[in-house]
Amino acid sequence: MSTVRQLIVDGTIVCELSTIDISQTYERVRGSYRARMRDGGLKQRTIWSGKLRTTITGNGLIPPGISLIDFDSSFTLSCIGHLAVNTTNTSVVLPSARRSDAGSEPYGRALNCGGKWNPTDVTMVGDTANITPVAGAEQYQVIWFPEIVVFADPPVEAHPEHGPTYSWSIVAEEI
């Protein structure tokens, strides 16, 4: 299983002292709308999909140190939050927009009939994750860390008058 504690923003590693408490959320964004028909039925039209919006919030002893990043241009965001896909197959295609640096490779788990998740190996061939089969497994899960090219506004930073804690957040959208 991988553990990644390094958030990387446009090549800048955010120090662990800035990320003592850190969380990342993902939202799938798409271009779609819904409309009611004359008979009351609901129709949906999707023009595009498959992009992410992410919010990263951190607290630490020092600021995140990313103020020199050019937020008027796109940049690469190497995420610290996991994404996962469940499957009954032993291979699944993952998004190509994922981290591949040491310690952030995709990893897998197998669900046995008792409802317990057990680690299992994953080997990558291109974007295909090949999961090592586990006897009696009902399904598998492959977990990865996204690495996406984004636009973002500069981070919001706060330092309370009392106490040594800085807080900060950044919201970014995949191009």
C-alpha cells in the first residue's frame, strides 16, 4: 500500500510543516443540463464530462510557500487524496492523469466473502492496472493518486492572532 504525504504544486513540494492536518476533496464536473418536457418528464443532456474540481485544505506551523506560483497559467497538481475504482475484473483501465512517482503508485485490495478488504498487488501496463487474483475474492479495488493539469486561484491563507497554526486552502479545476 502506498502512502503519500507530499503535495506538489507546480513542482513545488509543500512542506510537511504546512500539512500537519490536510484534506483533499474531489468533485466531478461536467457540462450538462436538465430540462422538463411538456409531459413532465425530465431529460438530461451532457455535453462533456470527466473533469475534476478539487479543494485542498491544510493546517500547519508554517504557510504553504506557494505564493510564487503563476496562478494566471495552468500548472500540474500532484494530489495527496486517493481516488478508487471497484471492479469484479482483474484488470481495469485507470485515468492517465495519475501520479507515478515513488510511493504513489496504484495499489489494490480484494474483498473476500467475509466483507474484509485484503491487500493485493497491482502491476501497471500503460494505463491498465492488472490485479493479482485472490482466491474467493468477490471484487477488487484499485486506488491511485491523481496528477492533473489545473487552473486555480491563489490560496486563501489565514494565521490566527493566538496560536502557532496557519491554515490555507486552494481550489483547482482540471483543464
